[in-house]
Amino acid sequence: MKKTALRASGLVLLLAMAAGCATTGLDEVKATADRAAADAAAAVSAAEAARAAADRAGQAAAAAQSAAAEAQACCEANSESMERMFQKSMSK
């Protein structure tokens, strides 16, 4: 009887230890998964911020291109005006 009780308590102890190890392992896996999810959320946030910055940079580049085209048109108009003035003065 003592031998059977000893075996039963040993088996219960073994099962309790195995369950405790499994719970600890699951907790570690859950913690790792939670950290991975937090890291992924941070990466998404950083990517959205980078996209917003790139959009702003694109808008600034488009505005600069427009201003440069406007300045070039003005320069060409001034050159044509000066050429006409020069031709007019030379014909007198």
C-alpha cells in the first residue's frame, strides 16, 4: 500500500512539475509574441511617418520644380525683350 501511494504521489509530483514547466514555457512564448507584436506596431508607425515625410518632400520638390520653370520662363521673356531692344537700337 505504501509503495502504491509513493508511486501515485511521485506521479502526481511529476505531472505537476511538467505542468509548471509547460506554463512557464507558454508564458515565455506569449511574452515573445507580445514583444514581436509591439515591435511590428512600432515598425508600422515608423513606416507611416516615413511615408508622410516622403510625401512632404515630394510636394516640396514639385513646388521647387514649378518655381524653377516659372523663373526660366521669366528669364527667356527678359532675354527676348532685351534682344528686341538691342535690335531696335541697332536699326536706328
